[in-house]
Amino acid sequence: MTRKSGIKATTRFDITLICGCTFRSVMMQARHQFSTPSDNWCQVHFADSEVKVVRASKQYIYDDLGNEFLDCVSSSAHVGHCHPHVVAAGHAQMLKLWTTQGFLNDTYSQYMKKLMDILPESLSVVYLVNSGSEANDLALRLGRLYTKRHDVAAFESSYHGNISSLVDISSKSFKRLPQGKKDFVHVIPLPRTSNNKDNNIENDQSEFCNEAQKVIQKASQNGTPIGVFISEIVVAAAGVVIPPPNYFKTVYQMVRNQGGVCIADEVQTGLGRLGGDFWAFQGYGVVPDILAFGKSQGNGFPMAAVVTTREIANSLPEYMSTYGGNPLACAIGKAVLEVIINEKLMYSAKMVGKFLLEGLRGLMSKHPTIGDVRGVGLCVGMEVVCGRPDMKPATNFANRVLYLLKEQKVIVATQGEERNVIAMTPPLCFTLENARRVIGAFDNAFTKASQNGDVAPVPPNTSILGLASIPSDILGENEEEMPGPAKRQRQYEEMD
């Protein structure tokens, strides 16, 4: 039976070898046929030479030809693809009970206890939902109900989700819409510092705080005071932008002084990705009024959460998420927290992240197309430019590097307004050996891309892997403290 749309039955989803076409090309054709025509339609990594993934394990993914790729982008596989403890917990719960929210069950209570143990005392009310977008939408709703204000402040180049309420406040999204920015949205300039500027960081901080204050004051003077300030703490969506140390203390106080509340969007950075702490806001010495997180929470299973104070929660008359907090999600979420703690993954993220960051920075003296390397823990961004010091974004060159890394079986992604920041948010089981491989692959990719580009590489002043500038204390006894594969396997067996 054919549809009246004009698509023939024989071409709708015919996964056979026809006229020499490969399985992959037919599958891509089918994907195009059943996807939306927008710029962001169900995007496929490396559309020009796509990867068909058939399985994954830890920090590796495998295609249908048996090739192994080092996965530097799957932040949702937070503790590693198909982690045995997480898989076992989900399997056991699925065999026993999987129902919608609304019934009493022990799994929910056990997960809530573990979750509250890692949260500040003031954040005491939890709403479990299914996605980061749903979490940010609920957080925004709570903030508006509590303050009785509609106006929102957010960073330029921000992205908080694909629900309509979030598209309206996400600079990255509303810039592409015909109506553009709505009047109730107030855009705060990004506190974009660089590791490579001569500027004093305190001067930068003062300048960025003054810019934020102007936006907040202008809204009040116009009779539309800001009710909600929403931001990522490390602004991953804008290309891994790291605000100065005391920025959030100052801006949060500005917002609160005029009656607003602050939402921390930790969908990308929560649960230990930045190393050392569970939450990015802890590194800045602040506590948000509302916290939203997800993605990593279920290690690939759809779950997210909003956490707030009792006072703010009381402003919401009722809320129901059909699958939010279902027993299967809670079992998986609990297992993820157990793995983070038992395997000391936050400590590992901190040390491996330092090694990766310094190693990539070491390549800057050799490759002038690397404008900046910034990050915290396992959230790292490399800004690709036409050359220093003018720092003009080199989007095409960044894309070329992306494909050259893929040839070396290393998967990364691009972020930022100009898509010229190569971003890495790998699973937290990423190792020092993985980091060494990534640094070497970047060196090779930039060398090869420059040979065919308009910027020639500078003669190297560092070792081939760019490791000469890495402080020795990063490579000291700390590496021995990290659990090796055999030790981790024993931990898995003990937990299971």
C-alpha cells in the first residue's frame, strides 16, 4: 500500500542492494525521506562519510565494519557505554517492575536518598522528568511562578533546549527564527575569557560583571525587571566558555537583589564532568535557586531532574510527568551514582582533563590555527582560527580537522556560534592513554590540514605530542591511584 504523498512503496524503506547502492546509502536515503527539512533535522555525525554504529563499550564505539572509534563526544554515556553495573541494574529492574509514576516503590526512595546526599541542603525538592529540555522548561516555569515575572536573562550564544519556551530564550535558537528575540528576553554578553590573553583576569571579570549589571538595570528601569536568570555554569553550548572565578557570585547577587532567581543549567556539566565536585556551580562558590540536569543522569537512558527550594516549589500548584521517576529510571540513575563514587570518576576526570588540556595547549606553539584551548575536567574546547592574534573563526578548517580526526578513529564535534570550536565531552572512564592518543591525533590532523590550507604550521617547539609543557605533577603518582582495567573489572563483578 502506498501513501498519497507520492513516495513509491518500493522506495520508502527498501534496505536491499539496488543498482550497486550500499546498505548505508539506502539507509541515509530513507532517513532523509522521513526527517524534517530544517537545518537541524535528525543530524548524522559526518554526513559526508557517516558512521553506522552497531555497538559500544566504555569510551569506544564500533561501526558495522568492525572499526573501533574513540568516542570524545557522548556525554550522555556518562560512566561509559554499556557499563556492566548500569546494564545489570536496568535489566534486573525491568524484569521486576516498570510502571508509570504515582505508585510507591523502594527504588524511587533509594534513588532519592542517594541524590539528596550529593546536593546542597537548600535544594531539597526534586522533580524527576525525562529530558534536559523538559527539566529546563520546568525550571523556567518554577522561576516565573515564584517571582511572578515573565522576563528572563540569558547569555548570548546560549542553548537550553528545543521546547518552545526554551527556544524563545536561547540565543542560538531564536537568532534563526523570523521573529528573532522577544521583548521579554534580555541577553547578557558572554564572560568570554581566554587563557592566552595578556589581560588581567580581574579586569576581565570586572568588565563582564559591569556588562551584566547594565542589562539587569536596564530591564528594571524599563519596568520589566528580570524574574529569572538562566545559564550554564561552564557555557558548553557557546564553545566551552569558562567565566572568571567570582563572576557568578557577583551576578547571582545582582539578580537576587532586584527580586529574581537563578537557574543553573547543568545538563552538560553536572554529575562530576568537571572533576572534583558533582556540580559545576560548586567550583564557583554559589548555590542556584533552581538546578536542572539530565543527559548524563541515566547514562543514555532518558531521565533528568529539577531540584529547588521548598519555598519555590510551593509556588507550583501541581506537576505530573508520566514517566519521570519510573522505577526503571530510578534503578539506572542509582547505579550511575554508584559507579561515579565507587570508581572515583570525578577524580579521574580532573586528572585526565588536566593532562588533555595541557597537552592540547602544548600544540599551540606549533599550530597557529589553534586560537585557544580551554576547559575544566572532561569538558574541553579548542578554538580554531585563521591565525593569531586576529583570531578570525576558521569554520571550514575546523570541519576539515574534524574529518581528519575521524580518519584516525577519533570522534569529536564542533560547537560555538561559528562552529569553529572543537568540543570534547567524553565518557568519564576516559584514560590518560586515551588523552595521549587524542593529543597525537590533533597534532597529525592540524599538520595535514595546514598542508592543504592557507596557513602553514610553525616549526615545532615541543615534542610531537605537544607534551613538553605538561607539569610533571600531573603525571606523578596520581596516575597510579587511578583504577586500572583489571581493578575496574573486579569492581564491576563485586557490584554485580
